[in-house]
Amino acid sequence: MPTPPPLPQQPQSAPKKSGCLRVFLIVCAVLFGLFVLLIIISVAVTPRPTPRSSDTATPSPVTSQQSAAPVAAATPQRRTEGKKKIYTTGEPFSVGYTAYKVNDSWFTKRLSGNQFLNQPPDATYLFVDVTVQNRDKQERMIPQFKLLDENGAEYGTSDKGWMAERSIGLLHSLNPGVGKRAYVIFDVPRDHTYRLLVSGGYWSAQEALVELTPRAKSK
């Protein structure tokens, strides 16, 4: 009896399955990478929320009214003319080793209540009531007084002033700590605005100005 021929071998399916698995894994890896890349791009592009004013430590801007308040509360700066400080009538101040206070000022045609000492002015008498004190540690002579008008013209004291009661005479000295209240008398026109020029002393280079508001006085 003859031997039957051998049956043909069936093709193996294992390599085909392994190749498909490899392709599937590669596709999954590519898709995962694209997903991660999309997440990164979306995070980078998305704008960050602006912090609210309550969440930040930056102080709110100061308004013009708030910034002006401390300036208004501060002590006003002293007005000056060159190196001379300017004061007002009734305001006490010191210059060098001398203290001053202008108490009052007035225009008058009469020099003295004594008819024998009264002399008529060349223009108008300007009386300046001044308190002077020596703040030094030794005897000091009262410095000379002068007037300055709005044009810068300078006026000296009247040579008739010594005849008036309580006038500051020439070469009058004060001991340390001693003060004197008296009149400084000028003979000037009335149609000007005047300021009293005072000095810190004969050995002091300091000067100051006092604004005068003279009143009219008939007697």
C-alpha cells in the first residue's frame, strides 16, 4: 500500500501579530506625545489673571489732595530778600547778638509835645516803636536803624529825633540781657511803602527787614 504524501505546513501567525502590536504602540506613543505637547502649548498661551488691588501689596496711588495736606500743615518758609529775612510788625526775632520787636509805627507832623522842643518836619515824621535787647555777654551799642522803600532807596534817622521823648539817641549802649523800648524817628515822604532795616550789631554782618504798616496820627 503506497504512503500518502505529507500535508502542507500552515503559515505561522505569531510574527504578524508582533508586527501589528509594534505599530499600535508607536501610534499610541505619537498620540500621547501630541497630547502632552498640546497641554504645554495651552498652558503657555493662556494669559495669567491680573491680581486684584486687594491681593497685592502695592499701595494705592496718592491723590493730589492727600499729597498737599502735609505741605499745608508744615511751617511756612521764612521770606527773604538776598540774605535778609523779612519779619512783620509785632513779631519778635533775633539778629546776631540783638533781639528786636517792632510794636507800632505812625506818621505825624509833630515831633514832641513840648512846644519848645517841637520842630516841624521837612516831609513827615515816621515814628517806629521798637523794643531792643542785648543778647550778648558784654555791653553792646544799639545798632543804627534805616528805612528801605519799595524802590530800594535808603533813609537815615532824623537829626531832630533826639528832641522827642523816648527816642533812641545816638551811641546808646545796653548791658547784657538789658532791653529798651523807644522810638526811632525818620523824616520821609508818606507816598512810599517802608521796611525797617535792622542789624545784628556793629560787629555782626547779619541784617533783617521788618514790614511796616504805619497809621496816621494827628498828635
